[in-house]
Amino acid sequence: MQSEAGNKSFDCVEWTREARDRINSEIRDMSDEELCRWLEAQRPHDPFLAELFDRKTSPKGSRALTRESAGD
């Protein structure tokens, strides 16, 4: 099987690394208060994503990760 790395139209790993590096450089020197304001400014406009953004607690249910199930 030949690798198609040279023929990719979109490289997810590269895109993710670039986004991570951009965000890290943007928030690197922020205080906790500045970081909270920055996060609030990043609020998504999509209603589904906004609901996820607004959750204050972890999801409930059998698939929710708890300290007991994580082995802590």
C-alpha cells in the first residue's frame, strides 16, 4: 500500500497543530481573569455548541468519566 501523504488536500494533523500553536501563543501571557474573558469572547454562535460551552458540570450517565472509573 502506497502512502498518499503528498496528495492530501487537507492535513488534519497539521491544521490541528497550527491551531494549537496559534491559540497557545495568543493566551500564553494571560492572567486567569484575562483568560476567562478570552474564553467568553470565543463563545460559539451555533446553539448546540453554545449548549456544550455553557455546561458547568460533566455529563451524566454510564459513559461519563468519573474518578472511580478512571482509577484515581
